[in-house]
Amino acid sequence: MDAVIGAVTQLWRYPVSSLAGERLDAISVGTQTIDGDRLFGLVDVSNDEIARPDRDAKWHKVPRIRTRLSQACELEIAIPDGDWLAAPGAESDRAVSAYLGFEASIRPFRQENAAPDYAGPLTAERYRKTPVHLLTTASLARARLKALHPDGAADPRRFRPNIVVDIAAVEGSFPETEWIGRKLAIGDLLLTISEPCRRCGFTIIAQDGFDHDPAILRNLVRHNAHNLGVYCTVDRPARVEIGETMRLF
């Protein structure tokens, strides 16, 4: 197949691992990562444990903390009903700690991710997957996940994709899971679909606009071997914008 099968409807990056993502009109995809994606982690100062909302309830409020990068690529965060604050820094750490109820700190994964005057500690990346996480509306829509769980909110934010592509529903199928090993082009970007994205407990956690919902994950376990969406490696880097068309090879 070498025909247009869909178009990009959402683009996301996640400046801080586990915190809310930043929805954008365009992203720049390099060979190893998306510019501005997963540059920082949030840690419990008492033991340097990095945030794990999928495993520990003390982190369940973390996905409600908003993040963004300035035009100068400097991180800003905002707790619910709070102002935007520069991070990492003492003021932002105080705000996050007060919100979570224990001492926490935002730390860069690498020195070059932080502002030039940052002299604080670093933290290790929890994991590193392939550069791009892609999800289709067909897998989310009434033809599949919504059909399996009509009362649930199949919101893309549960699954933290970088690229959401609108394609026609495929009855009874999570279509991108069936594309492993194939190539796709989104505008000038060329990707290889390398592996399914195995879902974890993060998908059930409440965020702004939807509630805690264990049935989301139960249905993925039963009907798609824990998976939703796919990871992709980059064959040809490019800038991607909303509305770009997708071709599958």
C-alpha cells in the first residue's frame, strides 16, 4: 500500500517524564528523539526515586502538572490552578512538593537539558524507548477500544503518544498493532514501525477531564495483549505539522 490512509490530528511532546504533555502544532523529529521530549524527571528527594505513577499511588497526581518549553527551550511547569514557574528551581520544587505532599524535585537527565546556570543534581532516565510513539484514532474509536468499553474515556492523553493519526475505523482491529515491521511516511518523515507499545497502570490514572478507570487496561490486556499504539524508529528525520498526510508501505 502506498496511498494516503490518514492525517495527523495531534502532536505531543513530554518535557518531563510522567508529567502532562505539551500539545503542539508541529514537532521536529530527529534520528534518536523528538526535540524537547523527556528531558527531565521528577524525583522523591528522600530517596531519589523517580516518579512512577504506574506503580505507586503517591505519584498519581503527577500527570495533572502541566509542562511546556519556552522558545528558548527552557522548562516551565504549573501545578493545577497555579502560575507557570521556571524549572528546575527552588520555587518550582516548593510548588510541586506542596502539591504532592512530600519533598520532590524536578531534575534534568543530562546537564545540557538544563539552563546554563543550573548546578543541581541530575537523575537517571527510567527507560528509553524508540524515538516516536504513534497512535491511530481507529484504535481509540468506537470500532475498537470505545466499542469494548463504551463508558470509558479513550482519551489520547492516557497513552502519551507523540503523533496521533486519524484513519478510518477498522472493525474489530487495533490496526497499527498489525503494521509491525512496515514503513510509513508522514509528510517528509519516514519511520519504521518497530514494536507494539505495551501499556501499564499509567493508562488508568485520572487526569483533567477523565476519571480513574481500571477497565481501560483490562480491555487492552484481554483484547490486544496489553498493547495500544506502536513505537517507531526514524529512517528520515523531518518536521511534522498538524494535517500532514500518512502513507503506509
